[in-house]
Amino acid sequence: MIGGGLAGLSSAVALAEAGFRVRLLEKRPHLGGRAASYVLPGGEHVDNCQHVTLGCCTNLADFYRRVSAENQIRFFDRLVFAAPDGRRGTIAASALPPPLHMAASFAFFPLLGLADKRAIAQALLAIARSGGNPADLEVGGGGSGMTMLAWLEKRRQTPRAIRRFWEVILVSALDEQLDRIDARYGIDVFWKAFLSTRRGYRLGIPRVPLGELYEGCRTALAEQGGEVQLRAGVRGFLIVDGRVEGVEREDGSVETANYYLAAVPQDILPELLPAEVVESEPVFSNLRHLCASPITGVHLWFDRTVMTEPFLTLLDSTTQWVFNKTKLYGASAEQAENGDQYLQLVISASYSLSTRSRQEIIALCLEELRGVLPATRKAKLVKGTVVKEMSATFSPMPGSDRWRPAQKSPIAALFLAGDWTSTGWPSTMEGAVRSGYLAAEAILSDAGMPRKFLQPDLRPEGLARLWAHET
Ligand SMILES: Cc1cc2nc3c(=O)[nH]c(=O)nc-3n(C[C@H](O)[C@H](O)[C@H](O)COP(=O)(O)OP(=O)(O)OC[C@H]3O[C@@H](n4cnc5c(N)ncnc54)[C@H](O)[C@@H]3O)c2cc1C
């Protein structure tokens, strides 16, 4: 395995369970890839960026179970939204059957008007009645689909409905702006998370720094005689007559194996292959068409408690989410009262911040927090850090699915995993684990030991089930 992100880890654990002896080579000093944590010089454990999962992420949940990390994820049923003036609105499920389970809280949601709600309800109903496959998504030929914004405009959404509802959910779920999102991805988010089941929307947040979730992986590999090696970068694959014969490590040594899995990001893979192989195989040369989108994380430490909720979603702000890390990590009441409070802010599709300085970004976020968390006005900012990930995820642009390869590559003995391979899911932890399981299945099938790891989606419930069957 080359790469110890979620794709490599999930594949490694699955193959070890099938009896394979797996050696995993990771370039960095820690596991987790983009979903990792590290220790700051002051001793604070910070995530590369806050990561959340949803109830509909069935494969990530399965992976956490396999590595005994499932109890480290806490699920929340109430999503709290805050307007710039500090007013709050809550969305939560009621006893009504899906897709009506959110209807009551949506009807009373104070931060949208009647016309916004009517438009949103009609569009959501169109998604639900079509079982998540509205017929009006196709535009022309050429494999390129409609943008989410174009679909919403076709469905006559009000500007406020777009800004305060669709954009808020989709920009953070898909890390892209509405006019650059393939409508199929956007609609899938609403069908899987909010319409088809009661549990799909529940927000799962780790209680511990991300790195602690992967401890069980080492044990799983070791039980079959395998191992994890950190600071073990690979320089390239050695390919002879269309077959991998080994990998050259950065220290110059060569490793050989029966199967090789490349679980590195899509922009790294071509650098590890001979140029002539990349040019002659569209599977590899087409990867340059997958674009990247940025996420900015802002870590703020205050000298006192400024927030009581575990997390908040901000409306009409550059800052999209605020996570109360002190509370989420379960600080004791005494610690929380006496000590600093650590908040993590997340801004997805943060193109507008790419040229802004760290100080400017912190000043902008603090200004926005003053409205929604008035206690920040009097609090002292003890420390602040900004982490800009310019290649956080691949952009789910219309037609991007065309460039995502299957897990079995055209080179013998070489398999691929990564959130960017063909999974049907956007660039997420769930997508990465799906790719890892699919790669393990492909390797096992090649070895004549077929086995299934991929978990099914949650089964639609209530009326949603009926409509899904009808379509
Ligand atoms: C800021 C940010 C916030 C995010 N928030 C969320 C979220 O809230 N929810 C969610 O579901 N997803 C989120 N994501 C997306 C999620 O992190 C990724 O989709 C997922 O982690 C990708 O996993 P992966 O294994 O495919 O790739 P990666 O995590 O990128 O793993 C690839 C690994 O390969 C290693 N590698 C690279 N080159 C070499 C080499 N030559 N030799 C050896 N090893 C090498 C890398 O060091 C890395 O560990 C976020 C991503 C970012 C960046």
C-alpha cells in the first residue's frame, strides 16, 4: 500500500482481514492523510481541519467499527443555524415518516421567509418523488451535466433560499460553489442525507483528535504479519511490459509484492509512474482534468468561554461552521470554566481567501463571530492559526465523473484507491473508504478469493421508500 490516508487504511484493514500480509508505506510521520491530526509546538493536538461525517456514510461507519473507533464518534440530531445578528434556527427530525421527518422544524425555521420555504419544499419534493433522480437534470450530450445553480434556478428558488439553504448545505458538503457543482452530486446529498431516511442527516463529530481514530489499523495489519511504516515515501513504480515489478522508495531501496495499491492523491499518482505510461493510458493522463478546491480552517483560542453550543452553522457569512472543540473533546466542567476555549472555524470553497493573509482572515472571522457569539467581544484571543488547504478535495464539477478511474488499473498488479477514484461519492472520508473497499475487492477477485466489503446505503424509509421503488 502506498499512502496511509483513509483509502489506503481501509483497503489495508480489509485485505488483512482476508488474510493478506500488508505493508503500508506512508510518506508523512502520521497516518490519516488529509483527515489527520498533529501536535503544535505548544503541545496542542489539532486536526488538519475539523472533519465531520453523516449518518448516511455507511462505509466510514463500518471502517470505524473494524478499527474499534466507532465509540469515538458522537452523533448530533439538532443542526443549529445562526444569522449574523445572532438569531438561531434549529432543524431536527420529528416522528413523521421520511421525507416528511424534517417538515415541522423546517416550517417553524425562523431564518427563512414563506416564499423561500415554499420554493425549497417544492424542489425537495421533486427530489423525493423521483427517488433522488429528477428527470430534468440532463443537458445536451458530451457527458457533462447541469450545474446545481442552473437546476435551482429552473426550480425557481428565491435568492434567499439559495443563499441560506442550498448554498449553506452544499458548499460545505461538496466543497464547491453552486455554479461549479454537478447537480447530480448536489441532489444526491439531499436525497441520501435529508430525504430518504431519518438518520442520514445526523452529524458525527470525533471526540478525539483524528489521528487517534486510526490506532486500530496497526493492530489489524500486525495480526496478519503486516506493518505500517511512517516517513516511508515512495519515489515511483517500476513497470516492465505493462506490469508493476516493484516500487522504489525515497531511500533508494526497492520493495516487491504480489499486489500494489496506489492510495495517493490524484495529482501525485502520475508523478510516481513513468511518463510514457501516463501518456499512453487515458486512465492516468485524464487525471489532469480533475480540478482541486480549497478549504480554510481557522483555529482560535480564547481566554474564556465564548460559546456554549457544540457547533454552529453560520448564515450570510464567510465563516461557514464554528466547532467548539473544547466541548467536543469533552473538557471537564472545571477545565471549560477556568481554561481557554478552543474553537475551530471552517470555510469550504474558500477561493476568496487564497490571497488573504493570516491576520486578515483571523480579523474577518473575529468580526463575524462578534454577531453570533457576543461573548467574543470581551474575550481575549490568546492564539490563532490559519490552515489553507488549496487542494482539499477534487471539485465535483459537471462531468467530473468521466475522469475518475476504476480501482483496477490497466497495469497488471497495480490497483488504485483514493476519494478521486470511481465511487459515485464526492471527495469525502466516505468516498475514500468506499474506494479502499472497492480496491480490496478488486485485488481479492484477481487473486481468486472474491469477497465483499462495500456496505450498502441506508435503506429508504416511509414514503421515500415507496417513491424510490416507483422510480
Ligand atoms: C481541510 C479539509 C477538510 C475536510 N473536511 C471533510 C469533512 O468534514 N468530511 C469529510 O468526509 N471529508 C472531508 N475532507 C475530505 C477528506 O479528508 C478526504 O476526502 C479523504 O481524507 C481522502 O482520503 P484519501 O485516502 O483518498 O487521500 P489522502 O488523505 O490524501 O491520503 C493520501 C496519502 O498518501 C500519502 N502519500 C502521498 N504521496 C506519497 C508517496 N510518494 N509515498 C507514500 N505516501 C504518499 C499522503 O501523505 C497521504 O497520507 C476534508 C479535506 C480537507 C483537506
